[in-house]
Amino acid sequence: MRKVFYGMAMASVGLAVVLTLPHTAWSFPAIQRLPFVSDGAPYCAVCHSSINESYHPELPAEASKAEVYTTKHYKALEEGAGAYRTVEPEQRKQLLEQAKKIDENSSVKLEASAPTVAPGGTITVTVTTKGGIGPVVGVMLVDEPLRYQARPIQGNGWFIAGPPEIVGSDGKPQSTWLDRRVNKKETNLNFALVYDIASDPAKNTYATTRVSYMLKAPSTPGEYPITAAFLYGTGDANEMKSGKYEAPPGGGAAPSGRIQFSNTLKMRVQ
């Protein structure tokens, strides 16, 4: 019965996302055209695959395992199941090899400018990423490494004191994402999209990015967790090559996307 309720719940969530974003259910190329420029949480990417089972401890063991990329994505490619049932075997083999290389070379790390901060004081945390097929990757600042129950960092008392500083793979600051926001005075978002990502598994080159946030600490002393969520893709979308959107093999809702959490900082406010 628990599995039945879980399946019903996930189907409802998936339907809600598809209805909200009908083009692709959170495909990054689609986000570049849609008006969503706001705070985010990792549960919004329902079609993505998790890197680790520990991201969803609230799920039954079998359901949690089914969300992990080796099952949700690799197995589907190997068997030609789900979104890949119309993709030719040779292409699926190539996609699997590419995905494995991207996953092996994709990582995220979170660092803070100091281990402690005074109540109401400010601190800078920096997220560095490597990998993702591109043309964009996403970074979110949340409290805990929980895919379906993480909150934006503002949820446990932190305040983002300014717009995130986004540095692309060319080492230069970029404002493409924040410039799309209508209210320019409120760009202190926990979610950032980094553009112009160009990883090439064939050449063994992988893009790196950096996103920094200035945070104002909670007013109550204590220990507060901070985690970064890294959203990236392993399926090559051709939008940047042809000049118009072409979904990756398997479609925009295929499980070729990834959610990977960084290390968790246990910040002391004292």
C-alpha cells in the first residue's frame, strides 16, 4: 500500500510539473526560454536522476534506488526502456558511454569564508562545479542534501544579502540569468543558471563554474546546515548547434539530467 501511495504521489508531482512547464518538465534548454527566474528547490526537477540514494531517506528502499542514475538512466539506456524505447541501440550505447564520462567528471564543492559567524553577521559561501554537458548548469543553495525535502537557504534563517556572483567556464562574470528578472532590485536568489557550458567528453574537457553568495546569518545562535545542489545534464541537447531547440535523445523529460549535492557545511552562528 505504501508503494501505491508513493506511485500516486509521484505521478501527481510529475503531472503538476508537466502542466506548469509543458515543453519539457524542467529541461535546462527550456528554462532559457521560460520566464522562471526565481528561488528554487531540487524537488522541481522530477525527471532528473539522483546521484545517491541518501538524497531521499523518506522513500521506501526500492523507490529510492529507482531514483538513482544507474537505475533511472543507465538501465533505461541499456534496455531501451521508457523514453529511450525509440532510440536505436547503437545511439543508446554512445549515450551511455557519454553519460558515464560526464558523471565521472562532474562534481560540486561548497566552501565558506569562515567557519563561524556572529548572529546577523555576514559570510560568503562559494559553490564550485565541474562537468555537465551544457549548454547550461544550475546551482541552488539549500539547507540539507535532501532531494524532496530540502528548503531554499532562506528557509532556516539565512538571508541572501545580494545577487549571487556567477562566474562562467571562461572565468568571466556573467549576468545573463539575473538580467532576465523583471524586478532588478530583488535578484538575491538562491538559484543560479550558468550559461555557455561546453564540456566535451570526447576531448576529455569539462567546464568549471563558480557561484558565490553573501549571506546574512540567522539572529539565533546555533548550528545551521548549508548545502549546494548541482543540476546538470548528460544528454547532448542540440539547441546551440542548430539555432533552434532540439530535445536530447529520449526527449526533454528523459532521466539524463542529474541532481548532485555538495558537502554540507555545519555553520556555527555564535
